[in-house]
Amino acid sequence: MKKIDIDEFAVQVRSRFLAANAFAGADLGMWSLGHNRELNYSTCINEKEIWSFLELSDCLDFLYEKRREWDRPVILSDQIGLVWIAEDMVSDGSWRCRVLMGPMFLSKTSVKYIEDSLRERISSVFLRRQLTRMLTTVPVITLPMMNQYAKMLHYTLTSEKILPVDFLFQDERTKQFIEGEEDVADIAMASDPERIMKSEMLLLKAVTDGNLNYGEIYNERKDFESELTPVSGNALRDAKNEVLVFCSLCCRAAIQGGVSIKTAKEMEVKYHTKIERVDTITKLKNLNTEMLDDYVSRVHDGRENPLISKTIQECCDYIRANVTKPLDVDGIAAKMGYATYYFTRKFYKEMGIKVSDYIKQARIEYAKVELMTSRKSIQEISDTLQFGTRNYFSRVFQEVVGMTPAAYRDGIGKEGEQI
């Protein structure tokens, strides 16, 4: 087989291939900037918001300082921990554009560190929440992986290999930040299982208590569990086994927290089925997060409303778990073991709302999450939630939220709702 010579392709074509592969492999964005800071193209998910971070930091000023040209990768970082890899693209012997890969977070950067950094710079609680949510889309990678991407970028642009020792840094602060990541990577793994076990116990206590502030514990657990030694040789199978066990533990913790055995077991069966169906570790991690949040929320909701009977709690759980399926009052009443007339009166007495209205509200809450976190069209979300038509969906959404789905997605009036 003939070896492919990278020089057979123009450097612009090679950089585009690298951009596509970095995005497909790690959601890592790539940027091409012209002489006057104009953006030629970008593959970043939240391009506009990330560009704002780049402008507000010293990174962009540094890149264009005195029109200096770079013949090797330059590592940049800002005050909240965003890291970039930059280098010049040279074509026909002249500087053509400045290429960036990023942003990325290194694995030591915690959610708390990001939140604290934003708190120092932004007074608006709402804006901080929005930015934190957006920053969760930024890929988190290890230092060795960052070095690999920098080496790939250099080879793509120059056809030459380079070692990390030859990389340049924006300033001494950035260099120390990267060296700190090396210290983290050198921590002995012997203590990892103990730390994982401790964080797992804290998470299960959060489930039992219905404590919604479990995020930092969960992030710490994810950091350490990713380095556990494989058992079967199949990474996905090993990960599934871990999540299956954790699901059963969450089920028991939820029962201890007051969730009915029926509801907790139904959730356990549902998530066991979903766990076995996933085909990537990334999807499994997302499912694990969804599962934990679901169990904690069920306990929390039950404790927030202690006067609500188990039957009505189970009914509410059933509705929230099946918002994407056809739901009717008669069917729900039958499932709960009551006649429709008696059931609807009992539900209204305890919840202060009609069953049909509760179904609408549950669907709208689901729709809000979809609008904020997915790229689905409004019509697709409407169809998924059984609204029949987009107009009806928009009307109900406005009645519940106070704005249209399109306005909610675009951010109009969100300050008032404190999402």
C-alpha cells in the first residue's frame, strides 16, 4: 500500500480535515483568523459566546501583538481555565492566517473553579448560570491529549513533527497552569478507588436526602472513575456494569428517602434497559447523569410536598416519566387503580391542579430542557410531546411560561424567569 504524502494536499485542505476530525472526535472547535482578527471559519459549537470569551481575555491581543509570527504551537489560557492551541498557517512562503484549536478545559479544572472565576467577573446571577451551562459543552481533555492535538496541528500546518518541550506559552501564568496539570497526572492511582468509594457514598446520601446540590461530588467521582483499571477488557461493558450497580444503589437510596418502592423499581428497570442499549461510553455517561438527577429530584419533590399521598406521587412520577407518550386521564386513573371521577377529585384536592393541566405543565418543563439543550426544531419538540400541532404547542407554552418557544430559545425575557 502506498504511503500517503501529506504534502500532496494544500495546507488549507489539510487544516479543514483536521478541523472536521477534531470536532467529530472530541467536539473540539477549530478557528481560522485573518490579518485583522476577522473570522474566516469556525467549527465551534457556541461560536458567538466563545468568541466573546476570546475577545475579553488577553488571548486574542496576545496573538496579534506586534504581528509576531509563530513557527510552533502556542498554548494560551484565560482566567477561567479555557485553554487554546494556536499556530500560524503559512502558504507559499507568506503568512496566511492564524489557526486556533479550542477552547478546552484540562481535566483538573473543576466546575467550582469555573463558577468562582465567573463570580469574580460577572455580577448577574442569571448570566453566570447561562455561561456555566454553555461552558459545559466545552470538551474536557487530559494534558497528554492536549499535547497530541498540538502535535497534530503543527504537523498538519508544517509537515514536521514536534515535541511538547518545544511548545510556546502565552505567559508564565499559562506555563504554570499547564505544569500544574502535570502534577495532577502524577498522583498515585492507589488512592483513586478509596476516593471513588467515598464520593459514591456521598452521592447516595444526596439521593436519600433529595439534595439537589450534588454536582461537585458527581464531577469529582467522574474524574477518578475514568482511570479505573479495566476488568473484562471491554471498556464499554465494564462501564455498563459499574452504572448498573450504581443504578441499583440509587434505587435503594431513593426508597430510603421516601420514594415508593413501585416508583423506584420502575425507574430501576427503565434505566437498566437504557444502560444496556447505549453503544458508546459518552452516551453512557450522559445517561448516568440523567439517572442520578432523576432519583435525586424524585426524593426532593416528595419531601417538598409531604402532604401528597403515595398514590398521587406515583401518578406525578408516571406522568413525568411518560411525557413523550400518549396520556389520558382515564388511562392514568385505571393504572392507579381508581375510578376516573374519584381519581380526578383526589388529584385536584392534593395538587391544586387538574390532571390534564399537570400533564401540560410536565410536557412544557420537558420542552424547556429540549429548547435549551438540543437543536431539535420547535415542530419536532411539539411532535415528540404529543401536542398535535405547533400552534397548539406554542399557545400552551406561552400560557405556562409567558413567552413563545422561539422567544424562550433565543433568550428573550429569561432574566425574569431565572432559568
